Amino acid sequence: MRKIIFIMLISGSFFNSKAFAANKKKEGNCQKIKAECLKAGFSNVKTGEPGKGVWPNCVKSLFAGKVVEGTAIPLPEIDPEVVRKCKADVPDFAEGKK
């Protein structure tokens, strides 16, 4: 009985780690976008400076394909294919869920 439980735990860990790795791979394009927004000067924390937030200004603008009103910093240049893949893999990324 212990062997069966042990095998179930090991196989569950194996499959769970594969799913985790696949999920991280999917998020890779989105993390590139976030990193480029931060490099461009957008902030991941509330600074009190309107128009400089990673999610409401940079990521949402890139997802929309146009600058969101009130954005105070020029957007980084990001390959449209990276944005397309991020949208497909993590549709709610622009909402700041990640």
C-alpha cells in the first residue's frame, strides 16, 4: 500500500512540474513585455505620478495597440508577435493579474 501511495505522489509531482514549466513558458512573452515597460521607466508600484504605471499605462497600451490616454512616458518598442503571443497565452495579463 505504501508503494502505491509513494508512486502516486511521485507521478503527481512529475506531471505537476511539467504543467508548471509549461505555464512559465507561456508567461515568458508577457514577462518580456513587463520587463521592457520597467526598462522604459514605468513603475510597478504606485508612485503618485499619473501616467507611469506598468499595467494601466504601458501593458494596456501595448495590448490595445495605441497609447492609453494619460500615459506620460513613451512606450517601449516591442515586437508585435510577442504581444500577440502574450495575449493568446495570458489574456488577462494587461489587467495586472501576473
